[in-house]
Amino acid sequence: MKSEFYAAVAQIASERGISPEEIIEKVQQALISAYKRRFGGGQNISVRIDPATGTVRVYAEKRVVEEVEDPREEISLVEARRLLPNARLGEVITIETTPRDFGRIAAQTARQTFLQHIREAERSKVLGEFAGRVGEMVSAIVRRVTPQGVYLSADRAELFMPAREQIPNERYRINQHLQVYITETRDDKRGPQILVSRSHPKLVERLFEMEVPEVMRGAVEIVALAREPGVRSKVAVRARQPGVDPVGSCVGQRGVRIQNVVNALNGEKIDVLPWDPNPATFIASALSPATVLEVRVDEESHTATVLVPDKSLSLAIGKEGQNARLAARLTGWKIDIKSLSTALEEGLVVGTGEVPSVEAAVLVQDPELASAAEETRRVRPDGTVVFQTVAYGPLPPAYVGKMVRLRATSQRVYLYDGEQLLASYRRGEVPKEVRMPSQEEATPIPPEAWAALGTARPETRKVSPDGMLVYQRARYGPLPPEYAGQQVEVRSTPEYLAIYQEGEPIALFRREDADEEG
């Protein structure tokens, strides 16, 4: 073990990226261990390697005594002064004890210990390097596949991907090249470990940074990302510089950039959509490729109700709820998706959506609406609107007393506020007969009001075909269908209007609830 050995140390240090001084220190420790194993472990031994020649010398510390009892720990004064003329009793001196037969056994043991220390030093160095790379993506090669996980190599390091970090149904082959995400470095009883993942959402983000220069330099920001590994990911992006198209930048010309990301993930589908500070707009985009008619958000419960055409309901929800689930994770909102027909049947008031979109979707479901006649009705105090003896509603309290537009087909009744569709109901559902209440049921109408109606001057009016009756430019009704076209008797006071047939009251209205004739 002379200069050739030192040259070998220098070569190994160069190849493994470890300093020669660190290797020499490990060699010295290995030689001490081998010496003690061969010649006894009681002595305080040190090993020195001459860096110029590579010569190895072993030294032991011994105490100077008059009479030696333990030769491994003590040396006589006579022998000590032969080596060091100034040696004194009780003094600890260092003397060379390099054995002549420090040969094959010691060298073999030293070699084994040396290799072990070299591996540990190399792994510690690699672990230190990768500790600063947690959160980065690295290209790795598959070396071993076990039931517990996959072992890979990258940059002279061994990486481990546990089963829980793998993409479901993805198969791995020896020497296969993969992009992996570094999640953790740790040093436990099994030694240093570098853990990586293929299922982490950040892997998608790192792939976009690699493929899209605008993302790498910060012109495009990935604001949110939701992923179901191996199936689909949704990525929300926004531009940080004017004039930059964030979605177009990520997709690339003819889809080249996003296709590279998809290929790196073995065909996982990726939806890139624009981020928007408006929750309703963002949620509508997150549910792509489904068509969204309207999104209503409830800030208090952090819930969004989404209205979609009937034909888009399954697309909005996705296979086994996947599309809706990803959209909820991406936006951070709880999402309740309703088809248009279901929403209208439930009396959902459509008040903030795009009018043409909702109207077009309704026309697809009920073509009769395009030619349906239009009427006006006043919303009653209980929030309902009466059409042909049936009350529909209730509408929200804000609409009580207001005039609304009504259009009816053979199947449904539609209520509008101007051009905005409010609600729709099946014909005849939630029936409420319009009839003349008895005097007992009519309370709290004061008895004197009934008395005044009984003495009021009777007038004759004809009930129109739609069941309505016009009196002093106001419309009352509708009356039951059997009275349409018939002559009835009308009596009124400043507050009430009563309608009689053959002397019997059939309907009673408050004058303030009447619809103006238009």
C-alpha cells in the first residue's frame, strides 16, 4: 500500500465526486479497525498515511512506567528513552508500532471497511445534494421493480418510488426512462433514501415548466392544479404579462407542447383553462368541456349551483363524477350540478345567467315556447302567479306585487322578468283553486266590508276566454274555466271587488292586487 494505492484513492475520489481527504480519513479508520481486530483492541491506535508516498504507518500511545504490566498500554522507561531520550515517568508517548506482518488478513479487512465507508460517504454526499432538490423533477432510469416499489437511478444516485406514489395501472420496465418528482430525502436505519413520485400534482406543473418557456420565465402562471393520476388533470393558468395568451402558450402550435406533457404521463388527459378571479366564471371554465348556462355562488356556504343543458349533464359530471370532482378541487368550491329541466321543475329562479343561452336551451326542450302567447300577471302576496285556476310558484319575496310575463305551452308554464327567465313549472302542478271563500274563510276581511259589498251597485261584465274580468281598466282573475264567456255580476268598494253568478258570490279580490290592463 504505497503510492499506487494513493493514486487509486485519487482516481476514486475523482470518479465518485468525493474529496481525497475524506477518502483518506475513511481509509485510516478502516486500517485502525483492521489492526485492532488482528492485534487487539485495547491500545489507543492512530494511522497516518503519507500523502506524498502513500506509505502507511501505525502509531500507539503508551504510558512510561518503571515496570511494565500491560505491554499494549505501557512501556518501560529504559525502552522509552531509547526511542525518546527526554521521556519521563508517567508521560504518554506516541511510538510507531507498524507490524511487519500487517499483511493479507489486515489488508482484506481494511479493504472491506474501506469500501463500506466509501459507499456511505458517496451516499451521504448524494443525499446532501438531493436534499436541496426536493420539489424538482428529474429524469431517471428504472433499475429494479419490486412489490414494495420501483428503484431508479439518476445522477449517480439511487431513487425509490413507493407503490403509493405510482400512477395506477402504469407498468414499469427495466431501463425505462421516466420523469419523476422528488418528494423527500431521509436518512433512516436502512440508510439514506431519496423518495420520488409519479402521481404528485406538482409533476404536471414541472412538466409544463420544461415544455413551456412562458411558464418557466414567469410570463404564464399556473394558479391551480387538480389531478387524478393516470386519468385526467385540470390546470388553471393566467398571464402575468400583457399580450400573452396563457392557454395558447401551454397548448402550443398544433398542440405540440401539451402533447409532450401528455406523452410524459403515458396518455393522461390534460385540460388547460383560464383562471378568473370571478368564482362563477372560473367554475364554469373548470367544468369544461361541458356547456354551462349559469353558475350561482353562495359565499356563506362556499357552494356553487351550476345549471347545464340536459344533454350536457353527463359530460359536466364526468365518468364516475370525475369531471365535477376535479372542478371542485381546482376551484375550491363545493359544486352542485343541475340539468335545466330539473332546475325548472324545482322552481329554480334563473336570475344571473346568460339570457340567450338559457332561452336557447329551453327552446330545444320545449319548441312550442317559440310560438307561445304572452300574458302579464301580478305576483300575489304568497309569491305565486295564477294561470287558469292553478297557482305556480312561489317566486322569491322580491317579486311579490310585481308584474311578470307569462308564456305557456301544452306542457309547461314559463315566468319572465322582462327578458330574463325566472322559473318554469309543469302545467297543473302545485294546484291552488281560485274560488270564492266563505265568509268564515274570508277573515280577516271585516264584516262591514261584506256588508258594503252587499249594498254596492251591481254591474254586469263578461268573462274573457282566458278567465279574466276587466273592471275599471284593471284585470281580475282568472275565474274557473266554466265561467269563460259568461255574463257575471260585479260589485265593488274602494278596497274589494266581488263577482257573483245568479246572486251567489264566486270570487273575491282585493282591488290593490288587480293587474293593470295592458
